[in-house]
Amino acid sequence: MTISLDAAAIPEAEWVRVCGTGDVADEAAISVDIDGEPVCVARSGGCFYAVADECTHAEVPLSEGDVENGTVECWMHGSRFDLRTGAPTGLPATEPVQVFPVRVDGDDVYVAVKE
């Protein structure tokens, strides 16, 4: 399955292959680097998501946290973020994380590079 934000409207040149589908276990996340920007690629319920890999509360990698039911939890203070929208769903974070469009093509996971 693919989760995407207007994926059809994004030019082909803006997509970057970040990993293979087998590189991310279900209910887990990895960190990837896209042009110097850390991105958390998560898989939950068989769907792939990509968000900025930094908690907006404590500036620690979200990719090191727990993934469950479409959310990722910051391991340091327990803030939780919706992987679809980036919105915080648990305190102490009050600011959302940036969300990136994702598409899956065969065994490859792509994230759209935004200007």
C-alpha cells in the first residue's frame, strides 16, 4: 500500500528512492538522509509514511521511537505524532512534524523532495 499526498501531481524528478520495502518492518521506522535532511520512514499497518526525523519538542530522532497504529512516539518524553498528518497526538509536543509524500513502486519506497 502507498500513502501519498497528491502523489500524481508531483513531477517524476522530485521523487527520491529512499529504501526497499523490506528495509522497514511493519510497526517500525528507519532514518534516511535526503540531501542532508534526516527523514523518518515508517511502516504501519502495511503502509509507508515519511516525516521529518526530529521531534518538535526535544529535537531527537523520531526514527528511534515506537511505531504503532499510524503514529510514531518520541522515545525521550513520549510525544506521539500522527504519521499521516504530522500532528502531535500526545504531549509534551504541541507543534506538528513535516510530512513528506510517499509512493511505493514494486519493492522500492520513494519520498518526494520538496523545494
